[in-house]
Amino acid sequence: MNRQPRPQGALAIDAEMARQHPDARATFTANHSMAIQIAASLKKTGKLLMLGMGASHTVARMVEPLY
């Protein structure tokens, strides 16, 4: 099977995700107790309000066709 090489943009995103991975793991670990409280609230109320979705989600969708 011939696989085409990944585009440079996709490789750059892969590298950035690898760079951020240790920080993301540390963030999850540091916020474990808060996550337990949030999960309990979700179970009790059945509601979730999400604030602060960053522009990176929008930008990623805009450039997705390029890679």
C-alpha cells in the first residue's frame, strides 16, 4: 500500500500536540479534585454550561481542508 507523506501542516500539528501532551497530563492531574466536584454537579443537576471555547477550535476547522 502506498501512503502519501503527511503534509507539512499536519506534521507541525502532530509536533505541537506531542509538545503539549505532558502539560495536558499535568493539568488533568492537578485538576482531578475539581473534576470530581464537577462530575457530581452534572450528575445532580443534569446541566453543563461551557464557557471560553477558544478560537483555536474555529481556526482548526478553517484550515482543516488544507491538510
